Amino acid sequence: MIKFINLSNEKPYIHFQSLYEKALANHQRGIEAISVSSFNQEMNEVEARYVNLKYIASNEWIFFSNYNSPKAQQFDSHSQVSVLIFWPTINTQIRMKASISKTSKEFSDEHFKLRTKEKNALAISSNQSQSIESFDQVTKNFQKTLSSITPYTVRPDYWGGFSFIPYYFEFWQGHKNRLNKRHVFEQQDGEWMELLLQP
């Protein structure tokens, strides 16, 4: 599930919410899963991964991760990202281009307080994407941290939110005989330009 907070009333956001509600009504599993692609300047290559979108606050799309992870480093060095969502229950794909940055510390702190102690134990214990000798060591680190978690445990500085603000949306809806509808919103000089693309 995605939590909407004072959602923007701009056209692409209204369109997104209507599709989200339709997918939800069709029992779309993993509805919050989004693919985020970033640019690795050191390797001169693009990388993609799925993350869980937690909030859309006004026009900001927010997920959480380790700030020392490779993707976080890529966001720091190249703030433009591409985002992809696919909801097969309604045969809809949503593409976005966006600029990404960290959320405020206060927002990350509030979200951390709402999470289960198991999720927070993993956030604290994992050096995300770093090599380790065995999975057994992962579970040991997790269990050790879990046993020390209290209601007063604070968010570590190396874990928090990322917020991206799209400047391009493409809503693709599949139809019979590949007569697919491609509905685009692109921001130009602060205004949303709306157009249709051929299949």
C-alpha cells in the first residue's frame, strides 16, 4: 500500500491515483513495488532495482534505504532517475523521469518510529550490498541487533528516505491487437504539457 499525504491536484497525480485505486480494487499484489534506475558514473552504466514506495506527499514520491548503498551513492552523484511501475491486473505501465534527493531527517525519523522492530533491526544491522562470508552471518547480525532494539532506539544516520519529484509521466495502457494507449504529461516551464503517443 502507498500512503497519500495531501496529494497534488495536478493532472498526472489525479490520473495516477485513479489508476492506483483501480489496481487496488483488482487486488494488485505488490502495488507499492517500483523499479528505480540510476546512473553509475564510475562504471558508466545504468543500474535498476525494485524498492517499496511508501508515500506520495504532495508531489514527492518517497521510499527508504541505506544511505551508504551503491544506489544512494549514485543518487548523490547523478540526481536524475527513471522509475517504472507495472500493474498487470489492469495492464498498466507507468514511466517517470525524476530528480531525487534525501528527505528531511525529521521525516525519516517519523517513519522509522512507525516500523516494526524487525524491520528496524535489519536496517541497523545490514551494511547493504557489502559482501559477507555467509548468510548465517547476516542472520546472526540481525538477531543480535533485534535483541537490543527498544522503543527508544533511534534511526541510524546511514538509513533514511529518498524523495523524487517527477517531471515526466507516461501512462501506458495495453489493449487488444497492441492498440495501446500512451498518455504523456511533461513539465515545461512549470506547466504540465499533455499529449498522446502512437503505440
